[in-house]
Amino acid sequence: MNIRTASPSQRVRLKRGVLEVFVDEAEQAPEALFGVAERCNPKRAFLFVSRVLGRHVPVRPSVMAASFDRLAGLIPPDLPGPVLIFGMAETAVGLGAGVHRVYSAGRQDCIYLVSTRHPLGSELFTRFDEEHSHASTHLVHLPQDPELREAMLSARSLVLVDDEISTGRTFINLHRALVDAGLSRIERVVPCVLTDWSGGALDDAIGASPLSLLKGAYRFHDDPSAALPDMPQVGAVSAGQWSVDPANDWGRLGVRQVADSLAPDLRVSPGERIIVLGTGEFVWRPFLLAERLERAGADVHFGATTRSPIALGHAIGHALSFADNHGQGIANFLYNVQPGQFDRVILCSETPAAAVPAELVEQLGAEVVVDGQ
């Protein structure tokens, strides 16, 4: 049963103004789905922080999996195939993979593809902009496997997955870029998000209303006297010093499924308090590891580092800053994870252990797990 709240449900005072949040309908208590934080970004002052995503707020894997189930369950089961499920870097690559895992369980014609900010040295299909973002440019690679490439190019249904929609502009840009690049057979477009604040903005633009766990709206009252923040230079779209190995791909080149292959011999004790951390876009295999450890009886949470600069306060209670592990020369951040908070910290990377910032490993007392080793 949907929970409806009077409006506004929240009124949050930020340094650059006041954000009013109106929740129209939600499948669970709104405070369990999201909080609010302040961006260190002059383009937009506020950020909706998901409490079920496993990025800025650590979450139990079982809670994340339940959100995958609920969101995928909203997608029509009879979409014409092939179905291309598309996840948005960096925040929603794991969410998209989770939706793909659930939705594709009863079908053989679904593939998963993500945008990225890491060139792989292979052929690009297109690129598009997330205009309000701290890192606006997204790349979309063309699958190298002939079967996956054919499935992508012949897709008749397109499921677009992100954590939230605020104005709808990013999905509009993505849809236009994909169609212009050659996805000419699309019959159905299904935007799919945890929280939808767009107020119907996509209906006319792409002919589709978002599926979501929460629908609402917001109003931001800007304070014109407030100083704009200095935003770190985190928009790099480059291979970096430590390149990504396409052989270990989990979605940048398209996949049908991803094996749970990370740290197969890792053992835990019942009740042991553990956090498994992904790094940047590398979150799906770490999540599968976290799920496995939770099933083994450990008290597990999942989180991930990010290039998104966010101010302390509101939904962000703690922040660590360190160099990125791809050698792009940008800052990365970890939110709401304090040293000593967990018995064990398992830090997962798709780059070599030598690339993982030593200061982060030392601060957290982390065990580093590297993909493909």
C-alpha cells in the first residue's frame, strides 16, 4: 500500500537556500528511502541521498537486494525483446545491475550496459552530458562481443536506470544520444528510478513516465547572497595511470550476467561486523561478495567510494578524502564510514593493489581485494 504524506514533508535549510520536499506517494516510509545533503557544486546546491542504494550511506546487502526486487517488479514483464537495461555511472551502476539481475531471471534476451567515465581503448558508441553533475561527460562503449553487440543494436526495449530523477534532463540527453547513434528499433522506453522528482518531465520528451519507489516534487528557494562553493576538479574522463582490464568487464562493454568471483576464499565469523566497499564504478562484484558474506552469517554493510564532492551535514555525517585509484589525478571520497566503526573493512578494486590510496587503507585498516586475482 502506498504511503501518502502531507506537503511539504521536509523543509531543509542549506547554506545556499531552503529545499522544500513534497512526497506524493511512496512504497515505504520516505525517510527510509532518502535524505538530503548539500553539494559542493555551483551548478546545483542540493543532493537527494539514497538510503537503499549502498553508495553514500552504507546499507545491508539484503536491503539493497529488496530495492532491486521492488524496482524490477514494476517493469512490465512482457517488454518486447531484446531488452537493453542501461545503468548510469557512477552512482547507479550497481542499481542497474541489480534491476537487470532480477528482471532478466526469467528471460534470455536481456543485456546490461553502463555509461562510464573510463575510456577502455575500444570503440565508442556515443557520449552524452549530465549537465548539473560534478562530472558531466558520460561515455558509452560499443560491445565487442558480436552477439552482445547485435542484441544491443537490435534492442526493442530500453530500460534506463538511475537512483533519482530531478529534472529529467539527463535521461532526455541519454535517450537522444542512443537513438542518434543507432538504436533505431526501440519501441518501448522505461525510465526506472528509486525516487522520481521530475513531475512528468519525461512524458512529452521521450513518451514514458518513470517507474519509481517514490514520487514527489521539490522547490528550492535560492539565497542570492550565499557564496558559491569551490568544486574540486573531479570531471576527468580519461584512462588514468591504471587502466581498466576489459577482460574483467562487468557492464561497460555489455554483459548478460556477472559471476560472483571476487575473493572466493574469504571467510567470516558469524556476527562479525564487516563493511565491503566498492570503488567508483566498480561496485557490482563487490556487492555480490557482500551478499555472500551476509549469507554466511556476518553482519555486513555495503558502501562505495565516489568522486562526488558533498559537504558535511544533514545526510552526510562523516567524510574521508583521498586520491582516486585509477590515477586520473582527481579526489575521491568516502561518506558515512568512520575508522574503527567495523571489525573488518574489505576494500575492493578493479585496479592493482598498488593503485589503491595507501592513506585510505591505513585510515580504515582495510583489506584490499583486487578483481581478477
